[in-house]
Amino acid sequence: MPGQDETTRATSSGTTSPFDVATWCAAQGWPVHPLAPGRKTPAANCAACREHTHPPQACPCTAAGKWCHGFHAATTDSARLSAWWAEQASFGVGVSCGPAGLVVLDVDAHSAEVPERDRLLPGIAIHQGVNLDGLASGFDTLALLAAYRSRPDPAQDESTLRVRTPSGGLHIWYRVTEPGTRYRSSTGSSPKVALAWQVDVRAVGGYIVAPATRTPAGTYDPIGSARLPAPLPDWLAAELTRTGHLVDGDASARPAATVPRRPALKPDARGAHRLLDPLLAEVHGCAAVPQGASFTEKLNRAAYTAGGLVAAGHLTDAEAREYLTAAADEARPHQSHRSLAIINSALSAGLHRPLHLKGRP
């Protein structure tokens, strides 16, 4: 592990190269992947991966040492990192949070209409007597959550790595210390799984921009003296569990859903693909149209259909998520967290309506 001086250099703005940042992150045990030069989105896939939808886990590019599929290709292998940044020195650096054992609170300060008070802190009824005048961002809702629990505001936690974003937001890094415990990613606007309005959670199924990464909008600058994540506070772990972020034993990072027990059916994987593949192709086709392609509607329809196929036994949950995530990441690589929220919501709805294929009972 690098000494404190090297750590400070590698996570401070200035002349530090992206490759220095990547190797420093890898030395911490955090798998990294390239970001497109000057952007906070993953580097583009190879032509074959762009043209054909397939699950990232089944892609031969990973074994071949390519960076296709964003955080799915993340690694700590020094030879692979050297090859990647030798090919494109201006790549940014993304950290795959799940394999790194990280939970990062992504606090937004975007200009947006403030929702009703019952959507500010999911699961917590904010009494009408609480004055919310001036509440405008994730900084406010995170502080409100901490106040409700009589705990310090994480945005002020000087014991852990905190990174100011170019847009004025804040990344608050924590590490998971409980063996086998994993948390899923979420967006602060999600009606299903969210910690607080304008507070995203980056964990399993997501990535975070590494400190010192530079974009035309500015640099991801560490603040304070801490350069490493502190252990996830117990009270935040409890809040993540309460709000449905705990991954319950499998790798699919899905929100909890109560699905009625049904008789076992003979699966029809071929029929499932005949139905689902055209919908996935529509999602994938949105890659050629940056705006106005009805991406959300198409992804929602594909995920809802996939949920029905899973409920009827024709696909596994993991298979459905792989296909949907691959198609969404190809079409909109810059909004993986929003896509995950759409997939989670539509899959959950589809699970309650089994889709029995023609000729099946």
C-alpha cells in the first residue's frame, strides 16, 4: 500500500496522471476501469460489443484484456492497467464499487423541483411541523436524515474520504467491513429503493469517479485530510438495510419483492428469447439516437416483459438482469444508475404478472 505522501499525491489535483490515479486505486484493492477522456462515463466498447447485445459476464473481451462494458471489466491487474492507459493516456478512472467493498454516497446539488415531504426520506414521515424552507439539495436531505437519527452529518465526516465534484456535489466514501454484506446501488429519485432525495448510493452494480479525475467541467477534488474510506457507520448500514439496499444473498442486486408462490412450470427459454430479444434490440437501437428515442419507455417495456418471463419460470432473474443491463449500458452508458432504477422498478412489477407463453399452461 502506498505511503501517506504517495496517497496524497495520487488523490490530489494538479499534475497527477490518470494512470497514477488508476494504479493507486488498484493498490487499495479497488478494481478500476477507463472512463471516456474528459467525461465521467465508461470508455466506449469495441465495435463487436456495440453491434451485438450480450451479457457482460459472457463477453470474451474481458478475458482478452479489453475494457468493454464499463465497470464489468474493472480490474486491479497492473499489466492490464498499463496496457489500457498506454493506449489512451487521457482516460479517466472509474472504480467498481461492489468488488471494491465500497459504499459511496453521491450527494447531488442539482437544480430541481423539491418533491413532497413524504418523498424526501423514504419510509420516514416528516411531520408537518418541521420547517423545510430552504431545502434544495441532497446536502439538505442527508443532513435531515442524520438529524432524525441524532447522528453527525456524513457530509461533514472528516474521518473518511470525501470528494467534491465539478457540479458542486459530494462523494462520501465508506468501506463495508461486515464479511459477506453487500449493498445495491440506487438513485435518490427512485420511488422503489432510495436513501434520500438527491442522494445516490453507489455500491454493487455501480461505479464512482476516482478522486483527482479531471473533466472539462473541473476536477474531482478530495477535501479535508482523509484520503481513504472509513468503515461504514452502523447507523448508515441500518438505514441502507431499512431502505432495501441490502443484497439478500445473490449477485443480482435486486430490490426486495414479494412474489406469490406458483406451481413450477416447464421453462421455455427459446420462446422467452423470441419474445424478449426484439424488445432488447429496440433498447440497443437507442444508441444511434442520443435523444428522442423513447429509451425509458423501451427499457421499461423490456424489463416488465422480462419480469413476467422470470415469474413464469422461463428465465432466471440473473439472466434477465444481464440482458437488460447490457442493452441499457450499450444504449446509454452515461446513465447506468438511472437505467438500473428503471430495470429494478419494471422487473419488480413484471414479477407479479407471470407471462405464460403460447402453448404453455
